[in-house]
Amino acid sequence: MAFRLYTHAVAVLAFAFVPQLVSAACECGYQTHSIKWNENPIYTDVLESDFLHLKDLNAQNDWARQVWDIPAVGTAPWGRNMTLENVITNPLPSDVGTIGVNGGDPGLEIRVSAGALRGSAVKSGEIATVRRDMKYGSFRAGIKYTPQDGTCGAFFFYESDKGEIDFEFLSKLYQNPSKPADLLLVIHADDGIPRNELFRPTPVGFRPAEGYHEYRFDWTPDRITYYADGKFLYETKVGVPYRPGGLILNHWSNGDPGWSAGPPAKDAKMEFSYIKAYFNAADDRGFRERCKDPKDASKICKVPDQTTPPDPGSNTVFLSPNKGLYGDVEAPPTENPPKEQPPAPPVEPTRKVSPDNSCGGKEGYTCLGSENGNCCSSYGFCGSNSTYCEDPGCQKEFGTCGATL
């Protein structure tokens, strides 16, 4: 599994915390569609990366390559060495086509190098988002996995080893074409969670190494739902993370026969065509500054569902202005530590606790008992600091109002 300590990773690209530019048409959020539940939650922020056209990883501000080492442990004969050179861009030469400039499938390649000597580490690769403030959302990745035996790849949300949501791939599971191809749906949660809710081998009905497919998880305060090419895979309400974090993409091997196996006999590459993340920022001040009327539907962009394999030659919709290809960003709000929220009175039995950080309005959700805070601002969002609780338009009927402690 992708057990790791994020604090051990060294971000080679040093960027300040900055949100991505939002299209003027989307300044009041992104409306996604929960396929299983037929719900339409709205999220405040976006991170989209078009890896089919990204020429230089250093030219963008969203991702940082990671450099770190983990020695051999347990039954693994080798360690893991995350290196700069194992993360490679291979863009299309123009707006159309199916072959990258380096040959083969286009996209971002994260490689595992062939072979290793006992006592040494296997060269692998990893990138992580610069933003670490993602709290609930819909997260999607176009991925083609390696056919080479002996690696583990992952697309996952990471806050800590007790706050993680994973899609994991083991290439050893894909070597027998007569057996179903399983993905591993993994959640690392606080202690005391039943093991069968944290580790779920799940057949997907296709071979992950035979083409690009979209892997998606929707994370809300009360559940995690997994999809592949828009088809429901699995859902759990156990072990749901509740703290903000970021996204990580990695591909590695340490020879552990119980997990990655390997290392591969040939260089192995895991390819990414895009990442799309629609999420709430832990601090929504940037959203409140740009969105003057959260109920203005003309300023809310609808996010389409990807229900077929996203082949490089087909169109994929991006809603952000630069698709993560370059580093134009807006300045973040001044950081002030939030004050402790006032004590919450009992939740009103006649109102439903907000499932998506919104309050009041048509649905009439209350913030009382919400993970995001007990105060309902004039903009219709739950929070816990003075910008929510001392807002002149704070909505008493949907939460607590008044001076914070």
C-alpha cells in the first residue's frame, strides 16, 4: 500500500500556497453530479491539469515532483527512491493526435526503473499538489497503467497516514488475461475502523493497461464513492477523512512479494492524461471575495461526467482558464488563524445537517453539527471563524451567530 509520511517528501519545486485562477463564468463554483445518488453538490475551487499538452512541469504551479527515500522494511528486499528524472512529460505535438513527442502514448509519465540490487532502492517517481487545503470534493484522473509486472501505482488524496483515500494498482494482478482486473480501493483512517472497509479489491471490467480510463472518487462529509469511466464501483461511510489535504500520484516498487512484487524486468511507466479536482478550500475567503452572489446560477459551472474511456484523441472538457499548463495565479487572502467557534447548541431536528458545506437557501440545511462549523454566513456556507459567525448577514435560523471565543 502507499504507506508514507508526507513530511518526509522534499518538494523540489518550491511554490507559495496559491489558488488556481477561476474562469469568470465559474466564479461562484462548480456543480458536479453524484452519479449514484443523483445529487448535484457545488464546490468552490478547481484544479485541472491537462497532461496531454503540458510541455514543461516546471512551467506550472500546481504540482511538485518529490524526492525522498524509504529503506527496505519487512518483507521488501529493496527500498524506494523517488527521483526527479522518473517524472517525465510527453505531450502531444499539437492540439490533436494520439502520439506524444517522445513516441508512444501522450501524457505525464511516472516511471519505475528496471532492476535493483539487494540493499539498494528501486528508482521510482511521485508528484504532489502544492495545495494542501482540499476538503471534500470530486477528484478524477485519466490513467493508463503499465503492463510490466512488479509495480504499484496510486492516485490518492493524502492528509496523513490516518486520512487517505486511494485508487491503487498492482501490475501483478493484470498478468493473467483470464482473471478479472482488480483495482484496490483503500482508505487509511483513524484506528478502530473494520479492516474490510479499508481495503476493497474491486473488478472494473477492463484491463487498466490497455488504454486510458477515468478513475474518480467523490468525498463528502459522510461517504466516499468510487467510479471508473462513470460507472459506480463501491461506496463506504466508514473511515471518511475530515481534515484537508492534497493529491498525490506515484508509481513505485520495492520487491515486496505481498504487494508491489518486482522490481520490473523492464522500465515501467504509469501514464496520466489529466487530473480534475473540484473541491472546497479549507479557507473559503478567496471564494467569498470573487463570488458576489452565490445563488447566481450563471456564475456556477456544471461539470460534465466522463462516462466513456477518455482516449487521447477524444475531447475532454476543462473549465479552468489555463488547464494547469502555466503558472498564472491570483494572490491568496492574508492568512489569519481562525478563532475557536462558539459552542454548538443541539441540532434542530427539523433541519438536515449540511452535507456539502451549504446552508439555508432552497434546501434549508443547518450548520449546527456540521464538520465545517456551526455558523451560516450570508453567502450560504458553513464556517467557524469570525467571517462566518460575526458576518452582519449571519443566518441565525440555520446556525449559530455571534462573537467567536
